[in-house]
Amino acid sequence: MTTHELEQLLLQQPVSLLHRLARGRISRHFRSGKRKLIDLLLQASAENRPGLESDLAALIEEQSQRQQARPAATAPKPKVPARPATSPISTRPHRAEEHGHHEPPVSLHEWLSGIGVPQAQPFVPDAWQVDALAKLAETDVVVSVPTGSGKTYVAIEATKRAMQENRTVIYTSPLKALSNTKFTEFSRLFGPEQVGILTGDRREHAQAPLLIMTTEILRNLLYDAAGGEIDVRLDTLGLVIMDESQYLADPERGVVWEETLIFCPSQARLLLLSASIGNPQDIADWLTAIRPNPCALIRHTKRSVPLRAGYLHPNEKLTPLFRTAGIPYGQPHLLHPEAKRLFAEYEEETGPSRSR
Amino acid sequence: MPPSIHPVDLVATLRQRNLTPAIIFLTSRRACDEAMQSFERSQVTLPKAQQDQIARVLAQVTEQYPSIAEHPLIDTVQRIGVAAHHAGHLPSWKIAVEELMRTGSLDAVFATTTLAAGVDFPARTVVVTQSSIRKARDFTDLTASEIQQLAGRAGRRGKDLVGFAVITPSPYIDLTVLTKGLTGQPEAIHSQFVISYPMVLNLLKAHPREQIQSILAKSFAQFQLNQRTAVLETKLDGLRAEMEPFGPRVCSDWITQWQVFDQARKRKKPRGLGARQESPDVAARLHFLTPGRVVGLTRGRGIILRQYRSKGQHAPMVTLLRDGGSLNECPASIVTQVFDRTFDCEETSAYPWCTPQTLEQLTHHLLDLPPRLPILPILTHQNEEIPLDSSIIQTLGDFACPTCPSRQACQRDFPRASRVRQDIQRHMKSIQALQTSLWHRFQERIDVLERFGYLNATAQLTADGEWARLIRIDHSLLITELIRAEAFGAIDPPLLAAVMASIAHDDDRPGSFPRGSAGLVTLLFQVRKLAESLAPHEAPPMLRADVAALTERWVADQTLTWIGLARLTTMAEGDMFRLFARTIEFLSQLKTLKATHPSLAESADQAIAGMRRGVLEELP
Ligand SMILES: Nc1ncnc2c1ncn2[C@@H]1O[C@H](COP(=O)(O)OP(=O)(O)OP(=O)(O)O)[C@@H](O)[C@H]1O
Ligand SMILES: [Mg+2]
């Protein structure tokens, strides 16, 4: 690719993509506008052009995949060339920007419409929930879906199955408070004698088929088992559920999740439940590398209840935050003109006091 | 215009727009409490039916958690349908608020952004008033993951057709951080693997030292290091391809050959004026001033980020990350000592010469370094280049180069080829470092444990190691050393609980507290001294005497009620609860030493029994 072609291709990309590309290449890149950013990128990559080009191709690829995965209603679909090398020169503006700026912004009335309670419906599991359970019958599973999607359902169904096969289930959560809530919830569901809880100094129903504990307690059990002191019956352990597995990245406690996963007995299935994270495939690939069976990944980014974003001015004026009713994924610049104006006003008025 | 909307007006607007129930995230506990106070003065009152519902739900939760009944805000919550939920509250109260929210009885909750993931606490609307949060005494921008976790609570499945995330500004808000977070991808997560003393003891209990490396290789940390290795290997392939045209010539290692010849040739000539020589000391050090190296300076210490030559004078220069977090470019002579300590440094080709993550990690490492570090002994050569035997110089005529057919090619290609070769060697070193760093850190821990006598020379657990491995909490080295120093001889349960509390507590929120007993003061003095002497091997805990005294009171005076205790201090109830819960956790580890330290285990058991009363008994 010539420098000119590369520059044209960069020009066609949304700023967010350019910022991602700039990570690690340019310091304080968030301060630069699009034009400046492209210049800096070209400068910074003078030595390693192939690196920049391949990263760019990967980002474009990733973005187009994301856009295909997203339903049409939530966001305008920018057309991104799937293979950058084939269509480098194009001077017409990017379609996404065309769309964003020419379609009239959503009105407050539209934005507020549709509030309400959905009609009660019989429970039908989502496709991803069914999929996760099917995969779990075969192998370890990592689930990474947005907050509030229904991960608990997967945990409960998987527990029921394991219990039917007379296998022990361990459910871990990062916090004692969460363990307590789950203990109450699961006791109600499975019957109190079926559910036990283990903390540092207390054990209730330690012989129950479903045991709830924090990840630290499970790690300690695994230490003891490895040291030859069998405590809880790990030989019948059939399933380990780790809720909120994104804690793997916790600066202080993340290591405990790693240890637990490294030492988890190979005959037990793993079910990792996580909020949306950027690289769930890495987790699945890692587990595939260290566990007897390849680990399946269930991920999606679509929220089950659509989200809208708004801006509320201190004078109580409410407006949509973006030009679109839904969240314009990948296009943070599509601000609603009214929100833009009000916020500029806010910055103007509170400006002097902020610098004090 | 006010700098931010008044809480009462905010809730009124949300009600009017049918956007309740809402969770309103505020910057601090204090802000949440003040928001609640502003409602106490307001005239709003809920319709009777909703008030009754709140009362019903509260009564139900109170059956399980009696302490809720004593909460001072119960009446306000019932009257106005608004509550606060933050870490200053008792867990039981938080459970009550969560239950009220789940049953749809409240209109709004003021919460801090620490609201834990996984707590089932959804609403129709989430209000965000900030774009940064306080982390380790510093304000950092919210990440996309964090913003999406907050916004993710908006829109309850089965109860809402749509959810709303509303941003309302307050001073210091940066709108672009929020819009980017809402529309962006959550960040990738990175391994936070650290090797602790208990980990080393427990691994060596179950596996011989030879197997450890293969166990560490199974970590997510190594998985991600391997990903970085793969990137470097691709680069290495590229460099090797670049090297190909310079392939075998008359001599197999022509680059070195030419270098030696060239040096010898130049040395015969009188030294030019331009070629300024650095002192042999500096020259010898240069090889060690590689990215990630910790060095001593005339004042303070620093970590090298890059080594280069100044443009004009060609003087050796370094880019340094210094104690205060500043980045300086200075002459290499500023380095007074080279320490035997390097950190991973993911280099980049532009300022600040490493990735932002590396920079952040290094800044932390620099703060966490022990006061004393081993110094790397450096042999100083008199010449800065490959030391040449004078006989070689004498017999310059013996070199084949002057008459070699590829002489011209060698002379022409040398600068590029040697640069590429250097790059290849640098990459190979980095790859080597990535592959062995975990094991090195593990070995460092082994060395310390061996020096203290928990491991023998073949890295097997000694008698002390056997019980010490059961202490699997932070500050484990301090605790096991205290036990070995018999600091806990025939210790009273209140005193033991107090010391453990001071070790366990890691919050520096100030407050006023009761005074501790004379015995506690003396004991804490000893603990502090030991902790300081261990500082090179383990970061000392805060060892706050005030929280220790509070704990001592609670265990010593069994007639003291929770409310009575709360009156003795300005510490928030939630913080008191957390302090005690963590102390109990630490004590329960001492309890596991029954076989080797029966009286200590017994005392720990009694201390736990003494602590578990009132609200501390409500939760398992
Ligand atoms: N298939 C489904 N259809 C309708 N509602 C569902 C379905 N699955 C789960 N839910 C409901 O969705 C809500 C949220 O579920 P859950 O608490 O399991 O989410 P989660 O993914 O664990 O969220 P978090 O990230 O907050 O832990 C619950 O009220 C649950 O009953
Ligand atoms: Mg959940």
C-alpha cells in the first residue's frame, strides 16, 4: 500500500477505530482530532508500516464482524471494506458519517416512547442459554454476555443436571455478600438440605450436593487436596461454576481465579460466567490449552432490554444524548445537537470555577 | 446555573418522565448521604399504598436480619421512597435496599460506583454523574467495561421494554469518556498473576521443584506472555529475512570479523577529535541500562525506558522513569548504581518508549520497591569496545579482510547488518525473558523462604514450612514470623483479635476511636518493628492502632452492643463490619494451626466466638 492509499483508508475509518489503532503507538492520542491522529499514526509507524497495516486490517475485520452480529435496529451499519487492500482509494465520505449527519436526530418524544412493562410471557430460554447448556454437556464453557442477560438460568439448569447424575457442584462468587444471596436463592429453589455454604470459619451443610463459597475458599480446598488432605469430596465433583469470572483481571484477587482454574480437577466441568469483556476468546483459548477438552465460548453483545442514553441538564431539561434512539455503537461522535449545545453551555458556565 | 442538579429535582424529573425506578450513581458515600438529607427536609410524601408496600417488604427482611430495624433512615425511606446504598452501610441494610428495589417499591437509590458486580439490583434508569473514579488516591477515567457495567443495570428483563442511561453533569465530568464508554467495546482483560509466599509453599508441598515451571506455564499470565512472544517471533522472522541477503560470505561470521578488523584498523590511527569517549565506568554500565532496569541515581531511583545516543555529541543517554513518576531524558552518567532488578517492559517506538500499561506497571513497581536492592557488580574495562588484544593490533596484516574479495560488500553492509543482528539479539533476549519471568519470580520467593527457614536447600518444606503453608492470606510472612517469634505466646483472645485486625485492615479512612490497652500498645510496637524488618520481602500492613483498639473493645467487653460500639467511633458501620469480617477470616486461618500451635488456635477460636455476636451473627 502506498502512503497515500493508507492515508485514504485511515480517513475512511471512524475515529474510535483510529484511537484503538493509536494505542501504544501514540501517547495521549485521545487529545487529537481525526486529521491530527492520522498524521501522527503515519509518522509513528514510519519504521513499522507492515505492523500498522496488519493491525488496521484486523481492526476493520473485527469491526465489520461486530456490525454483522448486531441487529439492524440498534445502530446504523457503516459499510466497511472487508479487505482493506482492495479498495484503498475512495474519496467519497464514509457512509456511516453520511448517515449519522443527514438523518434527522431523534426527538425527545420518540426517545421517551415505548416505556412500559412487557406482557407476562411463559419462560422461553434464549438461544445462547440453550447453546451454553448443550455445549456444557460436552465440555467446559465460558459465557461472556452483557449484565442482566440471564446467566443465572444457565447456572441453575447446569446444576440440576449435575445433581441428577449424583455429582457435586461448586458455585463460587467473588464476594461473601453474593454467596449469601445465592445461598438464600438456591436454598429456596433446590431445598435447604441440598445447598451448603462454606466460609473461612463456618460450614453449613458441607456434605450437600451444591456448595457455595468464595473463590478463595475453593482455591484453599484445591491446595489441601493437592497436598493430600482431602476435605470436601472432590472425587465426585462434576461441575464448577465461577460467577463473575471477569474478576480474573482484579489486581489483588485475580491470581486466585487463575490458581483455581489451573488446579481444578480435570474430571469436573467448568462453567465460567462473565460480564462482557474484550477478549473472552483468550480465556477460552487458555482453558483449551490447559484442560483436557477444548473449551467452548458463548458470547454476544446484544442487550436483552434495549438501552437508550440521555442527557439531563442541571436546569432539568432532558434530551437524548445521541442522534439515534439506541446507542450508536462504535460512533461516539454522533451526539444529539441539543445535548451538544447544552453541554457546551454547561462547560462554558462552570468553566472558570473548574479551573480554580 | 448550579454546577449539578439538586437531588430532589433530579428524582422529581425522573418521576415526571416515568423514568423510575432509578439508580443514581454519585461520587462518594458522603454525596449519597447528603442527597438523602436533602430529602428529609423536602415535603414530598409517597402515596399510602407505596408506603405500605415498603413497610411490608422491610418487615419481611427484618425477620431474617433484625439489625435493619435499628437503621435511622427507615422512616425517611418509607416516606419518600428513596434510599442510599453504599459501603458505609451494614450488609443487612444493603440487602434490605436491594430487596426493596427488586420488588419495585422504591423510586430511586443513591449509590456509589463500587456497587458490586453481580448484586441483583436493576432499575429502569441509571443516572451517571461522573466520568472518573478514585482509585488508589488518584482519579482515573472510568473504563468502557465499568461504564457498561453501570449502564447495564438499566432496563430490567421482564419488567421494562426499554432501559435508560442518563448522564447529568457535575464539575470535572468529561462527556467524551462517557460517550466513548457507552458506544465502545469493553477492554480486554489482562492477567494479574502474582507469586505469593503461600502459593510457593503450597505448590512445593504437592510438587517437586522440577515440576513447578510446567505448572506456572499453565497460568493465564504465561498464556498472555506467550501471545507477546508470538508477536516478537513474527518480528524476529522478519528480521531474519532481512538478514538473508547478508548470508554466508567468505567467513561464516563476517559481521564480527569485520567489526574486529574495523576496530583494530581505526585504533591504529590517532584518535580523532570528534570521537568523544565516555568514561570506562559509564561505558561498562551501558550494557546493563536496558529497558526495565532499576537504577540508582544521585537522588532517588529510576527505571530505564530506553537507551540512545544524543543527536549532536553522540553522548550515551537514557530515558528514565523517576520516583515521582516523571519521565526524564538524561545523560547515562546520571546513573550511579545498577541494581540487580529488572521489570518487564513492553517497548514502543515513540515517547514514552513503552506501552501505557507498562508505564503504569513500572510506576507502581517503582513505588513498591523495597528500600534496599542488590547491586549488580560491573566489571569496568579500560576500553569501551570489545577489548582487543594488542597482539591483534600488531598483526593487522594477518587479517584476511584487506585482500578478501567480499571486502567491499562487508564494508558496505556492515552498518545495516550489525544493526539487524543487534535487533535479533535484543528480540531473542526479550523472548527468553518472557518465557522465564514467572519462574524467576518464583525462584526469588523460594530464596527468601529458604533464608527464613520455611524451605530447605532442596526447596522442600521444613517443619515450619509445613504449618506456615496453612496461612493463606495477605501479609502471611509477617504472621508466620510473629508466630515463630512467639509474639503470641499465651495471648488473650481480645489482644489477638486486635493485632489481627490491625494486620487485616487496609483502609486509611481516618476517624476517631477508643484507646487501646497498654498491652496492645506494647504488642503493636513489636509487630511494627518486625513488619519493618520484613519490608524488603513483604510490604508492611498499615497496622492501625485505632482499629485494633476498637476490635479489642468488642471482644473484651462482651456486654457491649453494636450500637454502643458504633458510638465509640466515627467509623462507618459498614467499615466496622468489614473490619471484623476480615479479622475473623484471618483468625480462622490461625485456627487451622491446631496441630502445631494448640494454644494459639484455641485463642483464635475464642476470639472468633467473642466477635460473632449481634450483626456479625446475621450472615454466615
Ligand atoms: N430467557 C429468559 N427470558 C426472560 N427472562 C429471563 C431469561 N433468562 C433470564 N431472565 C431474567 O433476566 C433477569 C436477569 O438474570 P440474571 O440475574 O441471571 O442476569 P446475569 O446475567 O447473571 O446478570 P449480572 O451480570 O448482573 O450478574 C432475571 O430476572 C431473570 O429471571
Ligand atoms: Mg449474575
